[in-house]
Amino acid sequence: MAEAHQAVGFQFTVTPDGIDLHLSREVLKHIYLSGVTSWIKRTVLSAILFATGLWLSLILMLRYILKALLSYHAWIFESHGKMSFCTKLWLSLVKMFSGRRPLLYSFQASLPRLPVPSVDDTITRYLESVRPLLDDEQYNQMEVVANDFKRDEAPKLQKYLILKSWWATNYVSDWWEEYIYLRGRSPIMVNSNFYAMDLLYVIPTHRQAARAGNVVHAMLQYRRKLERGEHAPLRALGVVPMCSYQMERMFNTTRIPGIETDFVQHLSDRKHLVVYHKGRFFKVWLYYGGRHLWPSELETQFQRILDDTTEPQPGELKLAALTAGNRVPWARSRLKYFSQGVNKASLEAIETSAFFLTLDDEAHGYDPDKLRSLDLYAKSLLHGKCYDRWFDKSFTLIAYKNGKLGVNAEHSWADAPIVGHMWEYVLATDCFHLGYTEEGHCKGDINKGLPPTAKLQWDIPLEVWLLMCLGSKVVALIADDVDFHGCLFDEFGKGLIKKSRTSPDAFIQLALQLAQFRDKGEFCLTYEASMTRMFREGRTETVRSCTIESTAFVRAMQDKNTKSAQRLDLFRKAADKHQNMYRLAMTGSGIDRHLFCLYIMSKYLNIDSPFLKQVLSEPWRLSTSQTPQQQLNMVDINKFPRYVGAGGGFGPVADDGYGVSYIIVGENLITFHISSKFSSPETDSYRFGQNIRQAMLDIRALFDQNDKKEM
């Protein structure tokens, strides 16, 4: 009845004199208050919408300002120790817009896109890079082919590539992952996967299960921080952020084989891992009562596996050899024999696990009293027995029976520095945060109520068993052909090189050029991996280390009539040239990724290009890469000099060439990982290691002689 009561508050009567209105003050008051309330609601809503829009606009503006700032790369070309006013101002602005404590992925949306170089610049740099490798007639022919390409096919290809760069986050990375890695049909063992070694001198405990327990727990800690974005982003100069995209797929990731192409399967948080030991596969849960298993609990689980004396099921022993061999047979057998029943369930357990662990029944590691200990250690990590690593997993953790460790990593999902970041965290956490008891066990109480490990079940048909036997023989030939040599160079290191005002990387690259010429008597196309992670989803670029300047220096070193002062002058010119090329590669002005993408675009558009075919078919007979060290600075290696990593390596890229990975460890050690093939009569990894050692000493002698003259 309230509505009726309010209605009578407003009355009127019609009289001969007009309309007589009777207004209730109470009604007028309600009408007024209703209008005010409505106005306030509209005002508040408008204010909220305006504030939200302003806040979003401010965030976008700050993001684009930071992106514009991060597009400035002049700082990288400035001389070491000499910073211009513009760069100092730029650094201050980047710090101001970066925030105080950014998370791992805070900068992702602010990173600039990788620019597409101009065709003219790329062709000019390419021709310059091949000049020292060709005689006059060959070079003139190449120049004609290159100019024809620049005039005819390149303009159309470049337009489409620029269009792709506007649309895609990174115009290179998706094609690089697909065509360089996932479409490859040859075995990924040795040819693609790479490895990382344990601490060089230290084994914290000789108990295999305890070491595995600590390290697996440290990996789970790392994964949790990764998922929460709690790791600090890597930053050049402590300011310029690097892309963290590759880290997202470190765990819970598997390369799935296909007939024409593989694909990378990445899942959310996985709560188990799969362990391989003496031909048996075990599923181990990583959580108990809603938390990670403690190191002591993991040790207990792993010790149960080590103590298990059951025999492998028929066909189980060499099952992982399927992941080592050719991709097509593995893809077909996976579809036919692993798509139902116990085989499907067990394979899913492996492919959906956080990562793969091998409790190896061999002992490895560096032993100064054993000449080939480092060589055998590297070969074990790279290929093992060819059936005791699951080569498709993002990485396989390998725990040897003497407590030594290592990692074998699949390459498509990420590059070596990404794995190195995780590995550095894990080793430091293992030794300096978790630790061991006096008896070498993991610290903490032993929980006897843990559920037992589950042994995976298989029903392997004869056809798969025959395929494994055949595949094992093929991959065994690949593994046996790897000629590996680990060279510990401790005559001097980064400290002395920097005193000579030379980039350590340039110094080593020139030593490699000198060693290559002495080893084979000729120069060759040389690949050095550089990173492009200052751009969003950036991966790598190639630095072509064999240059006109480096070959002039090498020839001078081989010419007895050239004076040391002239050699030193040529060395400095070659080092400056190399540093400039490295900087160009890092800032998106490299040669090879641009040419690679133009080649892929030509295939999509059915454009035949003799120039691109020739460029993409040229073999890299010397492939090199530097392993970054101290990305996290969790260990002071000056205070703990024995707690240094040994780096990692990869297999030979060319049948008649060398693969060289090196790590500059502290101030006085450089470790070289050298691979080649026994089947090539032109190569010998040990011989090449000796040539590298002598080249390093000979270059140092140039500076020693110069110092004596100045004194």
C-alpha cells in the first residue's frame, strides 16, 4: 500500500478558474533525493570507468616508453669502460621505468621485436664473410649470383618477410624451431641434443640416491619459482632485460614424434617423474600431503629403486632407443603399438612427467689421474648406451653410481643458456643450501609412510622389439663414431686476457682460427652462436668468425718473417672486427637468420633461388659456442674456487669438421669440449685440442713480447 500512499501525495482538481495543484512536500523531497542518488551513481560509475581507463592507458604508455628505450642499442657498440652521456641518461631512464623488483616475466611485453635487416646490408655482409674462403674466380661468381638475387627474387621475399615480422612476435623463432629442429627426420641423439656437466672438481656425496634426492628437490624448488615468476630476469649491464620465453617449457615438456614433423608438448604442473634403472622404468610421485617430497624422502624412493632386483620385462631394456633413432619409425610404432592398453598408460607416464631421471650403473666424472676421464664422461652424457636416456624429454637428469651428475637436453624447446641457468641454480642449492649429513645422506627425517614407487608395465610386441634391435645398432654406430676430447686449459684465463684489453671471446675465437688452420692447412666457414634475447622470443644468431681480418692474422702467425708487433696489430684488428660482428648479431643485424627466413619464404611462394640454395647448403666445418657462466652469481668462485662447473658440449655438426664448446671459468681456467667423427680421416679431437692449447699460448706470447718492449 506504500505506492498508493505516495500517489495521493500529488493531487489536482479542475475548476472553472483552472487546475488547482496540491503538492506534498514529502513527495518533492523523495523526488529530489531520488534524482541526487541517481546522479551520484552515474558520477561514481563514470569516475570508476575513467580511472580504470586512465590506469590502463598509463600502463600501456609506460610499457611503450620502456619498449622504445629498450630499442636503443648504441650502448653495446661503445668501447668497454667508455660510456657516452646519452647511454648514461638512457640507463637511468631504463632503471626508472623498470621498477624496483621486477619478476621473471615482467619485461616480456616491453621487449622490442626482432628487426628485419635490409637485403643490401645482409648481402654485403655475406659476401664479405665468404671472401677469405673463395679464390677470385669463385668470389666473382658468387658476387654475380648474389646481385642477381638482390635484384630479382629478394624484393618480393623481403616484403612478405617484413609483413610476417609485423604479425608474428618474432619473425625467426617459430620457423627456426620447426624447420631446424622439429622437421628433422634423422636421429636427435648426438646430432641435436646437448649435455651439461656437473661440478668439475667436487662430488658432495658419493651416495647415488642422496645426490639424486637433493638435486631433484632443488629442481622442484626451481620449477616452483619459475611458475610463480619469482626468478629475477637476466639483465645485461644489470639493467637491459633478456627474454625469458624459453624458460616456460623447461619442465613438463616432451618432443612428440610425427611422420612429417614432431611437435613440442608442454603441460601444466606435473606431479611425478619417471626413473630408469637397469632397464626398468619407475613412476615416482613428487608430492606428499600437498607439498614437495623432502630430499630425504626422495633419497628413500630412489634407494628403493636401486635395491629393486627384478628383471626388465621383455623388450623393456632398450625401449628408449626408439627416441634416439630416426624419427619416422619411432612415430609409426608409437601410433601403432603405444596408443592403447598398458603401453599407452606407461608411455603417457613418461611423456607427461616433470622430467626424466636415469640412475646410471656406471661411474663417471673428471679424474686428473685418468687421461680420458673427461672424454668418457662427455660421451656418456651425450649418448650413454643409446637406450638409457629418454632423448625426447626436455631434459634427462643423469645420476651416476659414484654421485656425479649430468644433463642431456633436447634442443628444440630452448638453447643451452636456458638449461645452464637452471643447472647453475640446482648445483648451488645442492651444495650450499641443502647439504648432506656426515654419512653423505640427505638431511631430514625419513618418512616410512611414503607410497611405494610404481613400476611401469609394458606389452612389447615382436615387431617393436625387432625395430629396437635394428635402431640400437644404427644409433650405436653414431655414438661409437663420436671422437670427443675435453681440454682443460689452465695456463691463464679471463683475468690475463682482460689485462691485455681484449674481449675473452674474441681472443678464444682467434685462437680457434689459428688452431683450425694449423690442423687442416686451410680456413673454413665458422659458426659461433650468439644470442638475440634482447628481443622478444629471440633465440640465436650466427657470428661468422672466419673473417678477412682473422685470416690475415693467422697467415702472419704462420709467416716467420712477420714481426711480433705486426702480428699483434693484426690480432687487435681481427679482435675488433669479431667484437663488432658479435654486437651486430646481438642487435638483430646478423646474416644467417635473415637468409634462412628468406629461404623458407621462397619455398612458401615457390620461388627458386640459386643463391639461397647455395648459402643454405654450405657446411659449417667449425661450429663453436660459448657456455655462459655465473648467470645467477649464487656462488663466489673466488672464495670457493673448486665449486666451478665444467660446462657442456654437443656433437659434431659436419662429417669432416669439429664442434667446440667452451666455458670461461673464473679468472684462470677455460674448458674446451671438442667433438668430431672417428670416421673422418681429416679430424682428430685430441690433436685439435693440442692445437688450441698451443694457439692460446702463442697469442699470449705476443702480448708478453710487447710488454717487454714497453718496459
